[in-house]
Amino acid sequence: MTRFMPLSLAASGLAAVLVFAAPGARAQDEGSSNIMKQLPNATQASVAGASPVNVAGALNYCIETEAVSDEDGTPTLVSLSKKYDAVPADHAGNKDYAIGTAGEFVAGGQTTTITGLPADDQKKLCGTVLSRAKSLL
């Protein structure tokens, strides 16, 4: 079941582009925008190095994919999003949040993805995302 939270829909048109692109793949501009590059798998270090807004977006991804329960994740997501203005009231969007909603992390200049991991590993890493999100409150 796919569930769309208002926070993910308000992030921006960028979220739609990232979410509906091939999971874990990004277009590269090397003379052709059709060349796709597979992103490396995310790790605990990816979560630890991500911005609070990127963590909020990733938590949204984890809730939407049911790797984190709605009951556990949504209160933390709402609080984190408010604290760090992850989804601005003017609906201008936030790139870090949008990237997170696609299951991606940006840390130390490297983009990694949770989408290439097996389901059990995604669930474990989403537990790390939830713990990090709670620590940021």
C-alpha cells in the first residue's frame, strides 16, 4: 500500500522527479541526460552524516514503505519537520527533504540510497533513521 503524507506532497516538484525515477539511480549529464548511474547503498554513516531535513525526508520514506510504523514514525516526523522547517509554509520546497523522501541521503558530498538494500536491511536502516530523528528533537 502506498500512502502519501501531506509533508511529502508539499516538498516540491523535485520530490516527484526523485520518487518516480528508477530507485537508486540518477541521471548524469555526460552529453546525454538518459545515462543513469547506480547510487551506492546507504549505511549507518550515511544516516549519521545527513542533515536534519534530509533525515526527516528519509523518515517519511521509511513510513511510506512501512519499514517504520505510522504510529512510531509520524509523531517524530511532524516534530522534526516543524523544528527544522523541512516543509516550508510557502510550499517552496526543500531539496534535502525531497531527496530524503526518495530514500536517499547526502552526507560528506556523497549521495547514497536505501532503495537498493534488501527489505530486511532497509527496515534496520530505517530504525537507525528513526533513532537519529528522535535524537535531533
